[in-house]
Amino acid sequence: MPTIEFRDVADEAGFGLIPPCADPGFDHRTCNYWEDADRGSKASRSSWLPAAGSNSEGQASGTAEPSFNPFAPAPKAEVNPFAPAFRQAPDANPFIEPRRAALEDNPFAPGKPARPSVAPGAPRKMQLLGRGLAVFGSYAKLLLVDGVPAAYCQFGPLSAYPRALRLRELYPQLPDAPLPAVITCIATTPETRRQGHALRLVEEVCTDLAGRGFSAVEAYPEARAADEATPAARPAFWVRAGFALAVDDERYPVMRREL
């Protein structure tokens, strides 16, 4: 039996496992269609991905560091021996800094837990997926079969996806309290289709969202789009995943599942 594993896309290692889209003109790793309601695109954009041979700071790995010249004169120290120490650093408060340093060096004081975040030099899409790491958690999950990525899902709070907010405004009959989570993308690789992996991944995402306090989740499929052109699947898929038709529209129906 194959080994099924779910993994959050919460760092660049997970981001590197995102499988390619079935349509080579699209790319999950550069898509900002849902994050930008006006100019978002699903298109593949190589400029959004780190170039080969670059490091996390975006510099070429072969770039040499400035060489050290042992014959250069030492930098002149700008020190006034007659000025009080605190005048050398105008922003320093001599009545506060010692106490702050003592608190920071106190081995008995509880340390501040590190908040998860994305490195500034990470790919642009990774930064979009990592916007809510410190509060909400991951915005994407992978399903791996024997360690190989087979399915990808993007989701999150409604506030993270302006295009979903705009689409929802078209249907005043949808409940607006409490606001649902949304699944914007579900896709499997061509090699692993028709094996139930997308349904397994959606079920995992719904369980996760329920654990995060959401009472409902919505999806917005494109009813007329071709299989390779829609990362939001078809309405029939969402019915199999336990969703109900909340808005019947011939182009953009709304599927909803209570959690």
C-alpha cells in the first residue's frame, strides 16, 4: 500500500514540493489570481521564482564578497573621550537601557517564542502563502504519495483572498456571519488523477479548518472551464467532497460545506 502524507506549505522546503499545473501555461508557484482581485493572474512567471545558483538574499552564489585589503588604513574612530557615553548614541536612554539589557539577559525570565515567518528573500508566492503563518497558519497543503507530491490545495480565511470577497458580493443570499474559510485551489498531477487524492486532501483541509475555529468553508468552481484550465475543480467534485450547492450559477456557482 502506498504511504499517504499531508504536509503544510509553511517554508521554502514545502514550497519547493508544489507540483506543476496540468496546463504548462499556469503555475501554482506564481499564481496570485485570488490574492489580487484586479491584476491577479494564474500565468506561469519565471521571474517570480529564484534563479538557479542564487541564494536566499537574491544574490548570485558566485558573487565575491568585497576583498579585505591589509594595507588600507584602519577606519578612523569617531570618539570623543570628553563626551558622556550616552551622547555617543543620542537615541539611547541611560535610565532605561541598562534595565532592558538586564531583562534580556535574565536566564530565569521566560523567552519570547519565535513567531513563524517567511524570509524576505523567499519567492513572491511563498511570501503570499506565509502572510498568515503567525496568526492563522499555513495557507496551503500538499498530499504526498510515497514522498512524491500528488496533490496541492490553497485555502485560508476569506480576508486573505480579495477576489473571493468580490465574487461573494455578487450573491447577497450567502450568509455573512460567521464568514467562512475558502478553498481557492485543488489540483492533482496528471499521473495521479482518478485515485481520490484530491478528495483526501480536501477532507484533510476541512478537518484542519474546523480545528482552527471555522464553521463553514466555501469553494468557487468555474462550471464551464476545461479540466486543465480550472484549479477549482468542477461542482460535481465538491458534491463528492461533502459540499452543497449554495448558489446555482451557470458560470460561477458557490459550493459550501458546514464544518
